[in-house]
Amino acid sequence: MGKDNGDRPYAGAVIVAAGRGQRLGAGIKKQFIRIRGLSSVARCTRAFGLCADINEVVIVVDGSDIDYCKEDLTGAFGGIPPKVKAIVAGGPERQDSVFEGLKNIFIDADIVLIHDGVRPFVQGGLISAVVRDASEAGASCAAVPAHETVKMTDGGSFVCATPDRSKLWYAQTPQAFRRDIIFRAYEKALNDGYRGTDDSCLAERLGYKVKITMGDRRNIKITTAEDLIMAGVIADEIADSEAEREYKF
């Protein structure tokens, strides 16, 4: 195991929060919009920081947001949390930003997790579960079963197939990988000019099997104004049901 970590795998997490869009119309990037007092980035940082199975965190933001992110975390926690190894500048697209984060993870890490910084309600149990599954299988992806019928079209306005819903899952993050697998996958994608829709598909295209880890329907991605409304409800629910621990360090 990496870096004198005993029997546990040494695990580093990349939190990707480099999006430039302000589609929500809130005048601030969605990863920094506060939800019941904490930004999405701060909530993600807290979840990974509190998880005993995570050793270090690298946060990736737009280069113009590095100082703002530091101020946000300092305001939320009284300083930069100790597991945050670096806050680095991302690239033009998500895949480029993830790769920048990967390059800052400890070189001898056993497991690397990748998480969207706009999924603020990830819980420690799910983080630990993807670490465990990636340790066993090499790669894992948090996901939840599809609960609606999905239609395939012919590229136009007509249905050409209705996939078996029992075999369909909605992918989430975190996704976790052995370090060698995810680096090989990203380097191959970069060399081939391939752009994937998530991280696990890059491993899949090299023939690696990705294990599904049961996700959490509260682990939503903040994309629309409606998502922000739901986020407030979830934040209240988590606070009421779990009496959220104060992040002390």
C-alpha cells in the first residue's frame, strides 16, 4: 500500500469544479453557489475530508477562481482543510481538468477517485464503497438503477428501440480507479483525441471492467435552477436526519 498507509489503500480524490458556465443566472458559477450556507465545492471538500478512507484531495477550478476557492474554503472551515493537497487550474474541458488533477495526486497512490464538484451531497459511506470496489475490481462507478423508461431514437423524432430498463443505470460520481488504470486510460484518450462523457468510459474503451457501486439518489448534480430547489430540500434533510458534524481540523 502507498505511503505507509498500513493495510488500507492510499486514496487520493480529485474534485473537479472548473466549469465556467453561469447558466443558472445566479451571477456566480454553480460550484460556488451557497446551499444553506456552504458552497457545493465546500460540501464536497468536507465529505472527502471527513472520510477516513481518503488521504488527500486535489481541487481543480478555473485558473481565475483559485484565490476565490481558497477564500471560500477558508471562510467555511477557518482555513484550508489539511487533506487538501492542492488547488490547481483546470483545462478547456472537463476531461482536461480531470487530467490536471490526476497529475497532482501522490505518485504512489493506490486508488484515485474523481468527483464532480457540483454533486454536493456525496456521503462518506459512498466514498468508502467506491474505494473498496475499485480496490477489488480495479475500477468502480457510483450509479443508481434507471427508474424511468428510456427510449432510443433514429437520430430524429422516431423511436427505434426501448432498452431493457432493468439493465440501465444512471452514472454518478465519485468514480474510483487503480492509479495505473486511470492514468493509462487518460493518456490513451489524450493521444487518440477521444472525448468521453465520464471517466469510467475511458477505462472501458481499454477493456477494463468497471464495477457498479450502488449510488445515492440524493447525490444529485446541480445543473438547473430546479436542481437548486431540490438541493435546499436535501440539505435540510441531511442536516435534520444526521445532525451534520462540524468539520474540525
